[in-house]
Amino acid sequence: IANSPAWSADGKSIGYRNFTYHTADKTRNADLFFYNLETQERKLISARPGINSGVSFFPDGKHIVLTMTRGESPNIYKMTMDGRSFDALTSSTHDVLNVEPSVSPDGSKVAFSSDRNGRPMVYVMNADGSNVKRLTVAGEYNSCPRFSPDGKKITFAGSDKGHFDLFVMDADGENMIRLTSAKKSTNGKMSDNEDPSFSPDGRHILFTSNRDGHHQLYIVDVDGDNERRITFDKNDYYKPSWSPYLE
């Protein structure tokens, strides 16, 4: 199983989580890999016991952030691109989750999800882990925050009354708007709209929705207009990631 892909800032590599079988101790582990699109080479970056997932790349091309458990609660770490050196940006314990980090385009901030105050909400912190600020306060479960390419907005998936919809807000948490609201064609219940990813020009958001029976890919404008479906099959799609501009 390989999932949760993320593009490097230069568009040359993709980081992803792979549930790898380790023959030495006969276990499977959620390891982090890079795939180089030019050389078609796959490289293991982190196979520390537990979760190694949710990678986001810094624009300097030298560092990433990811979630690791390291035998404890999931926390966010800043790591060198070769996986050899890392520092904790969060330090929660007692089963508190700090997950789904997203680096701002200028590399100064990291948005993430955490349930440190009871319910999973969206937070932002400096790239060194300082100055943590909670951005969302409403809803049951807010997840998967992603910065816009200019760093001025954050999109995320928020659950309220048992289903997820997409929202977008200013990077400081102000001026939040709802982007999606759709019923399932199969039973009339509200659908789940999740896994947002900005287009490289910041005008559109790619996401998944199960409104037609399967998790298909959709695009919506950043103001919530012009929603349209772009895949039409019986497959299920998860965690789409829109590439940066590629030269």
C-alpha cells in the first residue's frame, strides 16, 4: 500500500508513505519514500518504527516536515532531505495527535491538525515549532490543511453533523468560507468532500468526493464557484496532490 503523495518544491520528486514489509523482524511499517521522476529511482528516507507519513517539503530543497510516532504519540518533525537528522516541532504526549503538516510557500510557517484541545482542529506554527496558534474553533473534526501557493490562504476539510466539506480561510484564520455542500446521488445523504489541494496558480482546489457512490476527483474555484467532476469511473481516489509549475 502506497499513499499520501506530496510534491517537492521543484516538482522533481514525490514523497509518499509505503507500508513496507521488513524481513528482519517480519513486520510492516509505514515508511517514507521519495520517488525521483527524472531518474525513476525510489529512495527510502525514514523507516523508524511507527508512522513516517504526511510529508511536506520546504522550498529550500534541504528539509521536509512529517509526522512520526517513534513509539509515542504522533508528533511533527523537521527532517533533512536524506532522513538522517531531525528535530521535533511538536512534543505532545498521552495520545495527542499532531499530524498532516503543510509548509507555507516561503518556508516560515507550518500548518497542521491537532486534537490537543479535545477535537482535531487546524493550527499553525513557526517553522521552528514556536508560536503555535489555533486557527479553527468550530466543527467536529478539521483536517488536512494546505497553504495556497502565495501563502495567503489555507484550505482544509471540516466535519460537521457527520460529514466533511471543504473550507478556505485567510492564513491567520479569518474570513472563512464553505466551498462544498452536496448530497449523495445514491441515498440523498450529505456527501464527504475531503483531501483539498491547491492548483499552482491558487485559483482552484482539487478534492475528493463520494457524492456519486465512489470517491472521485473534483475541482472547485477558490471562491466556491464552478464546481466540476474530472474523473468518471468506478475507482476510488484519495489524497490528490496538484503539482507545482513544472518547467
